[in-house]
Amino acid sequence: MAGKGRDTREARERARVYQARRQYHEGQSRRRRRDNVLAAVLGGAVILAAVGGQVAYFTVGPGTPEPSPSATPTTPAEPTEPAPPTEPGPTPTPGDIAPTP
């Protein structure tokens, strides 16, 4: 009879250790998932901040291009007369073209 009580006690101890191990691993899994979500959110925030900083720097900050004088005249020029059309020259014939060496 002493063996039966000992077997029961050992079975309870194994069940307790097994349950503790399962809880520990479940906690580890939850912690890893939480850490991954946190890393993804923070990584996305860093990327958005970098892109936003670049956009702000080049649109409203010191990275904006300086306006330069334009090459267009400030007053409209008077329209000029178009040049009269020229007559086309004679079309070369195959005999007039020099052969390629």
C-alpha cells in the first residue's frame, strides 16, 4: 500500500511540473509575439519618420531649391514675319551618289 501512495504523489508531482513547464512556454510565446508586434510598430514608425523628415527637408526646409532667374523675357516679344519658303533643290539620282568604298 505504501507504493500506491508514493506512485500517486509522484504522478501529482509530474503533473505539476508538466503544467508549470507548459505555462512557462506559453508565457514565452506570448512575450515573443508581443516583442515582434512592438518591433514592427516601432520599425514602421522609424521609417515613416525618416520619410517624413526627408519630405519636410526638401519641401519647406533648407533643402528647397533656390529660385533662379528664368530665361523667358518679361515682356512679350513682337511677332516676327515667317521666312519665305525656299524652293527644294534637285533630287539626287542613284548615279549622282558616290559609291561607298
